[in-house]
Amino acid sequence: MNTNSQFADHINTLLLKYKSKGLLIDSNLLFVYFIGTYNEALLSKFQRVNPYGKTGYRILFQLINYFDKIIVTPHILTETSNLSTKLDSKFKDSYFHNFLSKLEFFKEENILVYENRENIFKSKVVIFGITDSMIYVLSQLCCMKGDRYN
């Protein structure tokens, strides 16, 4: 078996393993998702999402729809909303209407709030910032438990 085939098999194994557990998605990719579901044509016009393009968005869309649930933190939603404010004003009203309707997709139990401000979180804030530190801590908890953070 060649390396590419082994890699593809490993990815498929991971996708199957975590399909029901959910996908933790960061603000930049969530922003690409929101922009693309609103208007794919904006993907090439908005600098922040331009590198992903329509192809990247469509792959992301399929990946998000593959998982049974999408997991975010309040920090991720806030960053995504803040990125959205940089849109041209002629799109903002209808974009934010779409944004708010998509938020219904995120069930409350899939918006993770990690209350324990332990040392691991505090030590990573300086390196990663608040949002990415929270993702780091949650990923460590998932790895230690072998499951998603509850």
C-alpha cells in the first residue's frame, strides 16, 4: 500500500470515528462557511476568505455536513461575528440575517463553555490568545478522555 493510500485510509478512519462526536471548527473556517452559504461569489471578493475560494468552501461545506454536530465556543462565535462586520455595508443586513438563521444549527449543548480557568488555559493565552487557547484546552481534554468535552 502506498503512502497516499495509507493517508486516505487514516483520514477515513478518523472521519468515521468522530462523525457522531462532532467537529470543532475555528472562527476562520466558520467565517468561510457563513460567507459561502450566504453568497459564494463573495468568496473571491473578500480578502479574508479569498485564499479558500469556491473549491475550498465546497469541501468545507461537505465536511461540515458530514458530521452529526458542529461544536464551537462562544469565543469562536464572537470572532466569527467580528470578522463579519468587515463586510461591505451593502451586504451586512442580509448577511447577518443569514448568519443568525445559521446559528440555529448550533444547538446549545454544542456551544462549549469551559468554566475551569486552570493553569493550562492561563499559560496558553499568552501564546495563542483566548479563542485558540480554549480550542487547545478542549482538544487536550478530548484526547485525555478519548471523547468530546461534556
